[in-house]
Amino acid sequence: MSSLWYFTEEEKMLAESVRAFAEDQLAPKIEHLDEIEGFNLEAFKKLGEMGLLGITVREEDGGAGMGAVAATIAMEEMAAVDASTTLSYLAHTILCVNQIGTNGSKEQKLKYLPKLISGEHIGGMGMSEPGAGSDALGMLTRAEKQTNGAYKINGSKSWITNGPNGDIFYVYAKTGPTKKDLSTFIMDKSMHGFTTGKKFKKMGMRASPTGELWFSDVMVPEANRVGAEGASVKAMMKNLDIERLTISGISLGIARNCIEVATQYSKDRKQFNIPIGAFQQIQERLAEATAWYEACRALTYQAAKTWDLGLMQGKEASMMAAKAKLQSAQMATQVGLDAIQILGGYGYTREFPVERQMRDAKLIEIGAGTNEILRVIIARQMLGSDVADALQD
Ligand SMILES: Cc1cc2nc3c(=O)[nH]c(=O)nc-3n(C[C@H](O)[C@H](O)[C@H](O)COP(=O)(O)OP(=O)(O)OC[C@H]3O[C@@H](n4cnc5c(N)ncnc54)[C@H](O)[C@@H]3O)c2cc1C
């Protein structure tokens, strides 16, 4: 697929180098890792060597100094081959590293970013809990301030990408009585009382380890609190916005490869002595798939560009990111299903990647805000909460 007209030379070069990396480092391993639910640690280290683990962090803090467009390009190129490793990359780079780079103090950046950006440490983010997913502010994990200034943290987190294999986590906890009394802490898995629970067995994204984090009287120094106590809600929402933009890149990559595979197959496969691409019902699926993909691609990169230029703020920016993810996620699942249908019996087997890619695509309709929650965000912005939330009043 062609580059969009406004990609810079730097962004085009990035796309080429990530594409080469994906073919070289991800393609040979993904089928096996999907089978055994493993993790491509070597590729992760290589991403560190390439300078991609701190893609959005400022150069003076050791990052690549690029933005949401660049990060989305990296996601799209990697996910066209292996969406699982890309999801782990996103949790590390956007949910942990970008957050420390954006909100961390000078000392926190100096302490944590070098090893995260080199790939020596793997990062993740802990927001969701067993009883608090869509209602993230309903979380129960608590951080109690001690007389020496440290915080004692108790609680648990669920479905955490890189939970089983990560080292450093950007964790949200309550520090007061109301839903909005939210604070953030950088937690190191070596801290006493910090353990990991089970690694989940999953339908897709099987080469991206997902698990639970458990905190039992974990003493976290005050120096590890990010920002002021009780002031994390806004930063958490902003992180969800960039997560939604960049995770849309994963949907785009999955869809792009499914379209390429299905198009080639439609030329090669003959039934009734003609290529199946001659059948109009096959043409309809291909044409709809590529048109929807291009529409989502334009929307996603426009939203990412808008983010980079700072043209939208607050709820307006959130609505833009929600629109991009809502459409891209649904599009990729549908395109995956269409590709399987076009490939017929072969599509349903693991002879071709589309079966795996459809399973991976489904996650994006759930993680980082379900389709339903994104529709709520968009409708609230369109109607105003007086109307949109009237049923709940
Ligand atoms: C593979 C994977 C990786 C993940 N990685 C991370 C991670 O790294 N860090 C992290 O913090 N979290 C992570 N998550 C958690 C993810 O963000 C949550 O699963 C997601 O937010 C949905 O929450 P839930 O699963 O509790 O579903 P629920 O909130 O229980 O939702 C169940 C259903 O109810 C619907 N629903 C809920 N509220 C409403 C409403 N107001 N209106 C209409 N419908 C509604 C939902 O859309 C859904 O269909 C991950 C999840 C998965 C599966």
C-alpha cells in the first residue's frame, strides 16, 4: 500500500525499516509463537537496538522524538506480519514508556527510561482490574500514604499486557475516597509484595503475554509517584487517546495483509475452470474490504496527525481517537472474516495467516475501550451529557 501524501521522508523511511524488521524478525517465528503462546524476546531487544522502544519520547530524554503518526506507522507495519508482538510493543512503548516520558519527573525519566528504551526492561500499564474494566475509575487498588512518605499499595490488576514477562509497570491506584482520587506509581516487579498471577490463555494475540498483577502491602517510595497525588484522571484519559490512535494501526496492519492475501488467492485459485476472482460475490468482498480499509487508514492517520499538531484537546481529541479505533477495529475483524471466506477451507486452516489475524483483530474491539464504550464517548460529545446520560440520571 502507498504512503499517505503527508508522510514525511522520515516517516516513509521508518515504514520501510519496520517492514524489513517485521519480515526478518517476526515472520519466521509468529506461527510457532501463536501455537505455544510464547513471546519474541529477541525481536523486542532488536526494537531497542533500532531505537523504536522510545519512539515518542523526546530526544533529550533518550527517545526518537517522533509522534503519534510515526508510532501508528510502526504498529501498522509490524501488525501486518505479527499483531501479537505489536500489542506487546504498544503496551511497552505507548502505555509505559510514553507515559513516563510525558508525565514523569526528571529523576523518574533518568532512572527508568534508559533500560526501557534499550529493551533491557519490558514495560506495561496496570489500569484494569477484575471488577473494573470499562468502569476503570471503579478500581479498588489503593495506595495509603505512610508517615515516612512512602505508599503502601494493595490490590490487583487484570488482563495486563506484558504482565507475565514485564519488569516495570505504570500503575494507577486510588489515594482518596472518591472515584477521581487517582494517583499513578511506577512499580518495579522486584518490589517486595508485587507478584504476578496467572497468564491468560487467549483466543488471539497469543504471542503477547497477558496476566494479573497482585500487590500485597507493596511499599512504594514517594519518589515513584508520578505527578501530584490524586491528580491522574486527566493524564490517564490522555493516555487512552494515544493508545486508541496507535492501536488502530494494529487493526490497519492486520486488514492490509488480509486484503493482500485474499486478493492474490482470488487470482490463483480456480473453481469451475476460472479464477474465483471472476465471481462477483468475491469481487464485492474485496472491493468493500479495500474501501473500508482505506477510509479507516485516512481517518486514523488524520487523527494521529491532529494529535501531533495539537489541533484538538480534551474531549474533542478523545472523540477523534474513539472514532478512529471504533471503525478500524470493526473493519479489521470483518476484513479478517471476509478473507477467511474468500480462502474457503484453506482460510479456516492455519495454512494461511488470515485465520490467526482474524483472531488477533477481535481483541482490538475489546481492549483500550470496547466498541460500546467508544460509541458512548462519541455520542456524549455529539449530544452533550445532559441528553446522552439522561437514562442514567
Ligand atoms: C488481551 C488483552 C490485553 C489487555 N491489556 C491491558 C493492559 O495492558 N492494561 C490494562 O489496564 N488493561 C488491559 N486490558 C483490559 C481491557 O482494557 C478491558 O478488558 C476492557 O476495557 C473491557 O473491560 P472488561 O473486560 O472488564 O469488560 P466489561 O467492562 O465488563 O464489559 C462487558 C461488556 O459490557 C459492555 N459495557 C460495559 N459498560 C457499558 C456501557 N456503559 N454501555 C454499553 N455497554 C457497556 C462492554 O462493551 C462489553 O461488551 C486488556 C484486555 C485484553 C483482553
